[in-house]
Amino acid sequence: MTTDAAASPRRRGRPGYDLETVLRISVEVFNERGYDGASMDDLARRLGIAKSAIYHHVSGKEELLRLALDRALDGLWEVAERVRDMKGPAIRRLETLVREAVLVLVDRLPYVTLLLRVRGNTATERAALDRRRAIDALVASLVAEAAADGDLRAGIDPRLAARLLFGTVNSVAEWYRPPAEGAGGSEVADAVCALAFDGLRVRG
């Protein structure tokens, strides 16, 4: 015999009014419609709440963008700080940076996806791009150091190599979707490093 609860499907409640839910759903809408194309009305409709409930947490759409971009950049910045503090050959630090950046991307995929679509149209976007450029500079410096150590092929332009490396990392956001079964973040990071560093590393 079935109970009433088992016989009737459970109704899904509206999303909560907490900031984390507001931010997560807002990022979904920004990624679907574009930041410029999404309005506060769009966000309120998706959340199923009044706009005033959103304003309870944030001052407006740009603050949501700042919080979302910080979510992506803080993860990448933590990786960069750890790599700066590492000892050992530059090639090992560079590979660690690339590997962990992939793991951040996979873990914070919607936020990193939004970051990669930023074009500098607002003060918030320009600040995010400045932080990205600082990470790019670290990658370029590690490439130059690894080349000087003789661990990378001679004649590689460090800035070009840095762009190619992070272009490969960033491309993951275009196709990766968390699978129920299959390649997870570690497997993707291993594959990116194998493809990137097999081409850059000096062969013994």
C-alpha cells in the first residue's frame, strides 16, 4: 500500500532568498542571455521572487557581476599565489599552475565561463581583466624562466606561449560539462597538461 506522500510527486519549492542562490541563478542567466542582455526583471522571473528580494542582498546587477567574477578570479589567484611560493624548477611550477587552473575552471565552471566573456565594458569588467592580466604575466614569467633553464624549446616567445597555454585551459569551458560518469576534473587536467607540455618541453 502506498502512502499519500509516495503517491503524489513532491512539489519543488521556489529557490531560497539567500545570496548564494541569487548569485548562482543570476550567473546562469548572464551566461544564457549575456550580461548586457539580462535585466533585473529577468533575474527576478528566473528566481521566482520580487526584484526587491534581490536588492535585499545586492545593490544591483553590476554587484552580482562583481561577486561572480570574484568567485572565478579568487580561485585562480589562490593558485597563482601557491605557485609563487613554490620551490623547484620553473617547469614544474608552470605545470602545477596550468593543472590547478583547469581544476578551478571545472569546479567553478559557470563563473569562469562568465569571466571569459567579459570585454571590459564596465569598471567591474575592467578590474577583472586587470586581475586576469596579472595571472597571464605570471605564466609568461614562468615560461621565460623554464626556457632559460633549458626545459622548454628554444625560441618560444614567453607571452605567446602563455596565451597558448591559457587558451588551451580556457577552451575547456566551451565543451566541458560535468558528467554523471566519465572524465572528471583531474582527468581533464592531466589531458591538458599532456597535450600542452609534450609540445613545449625539450625532449631528452
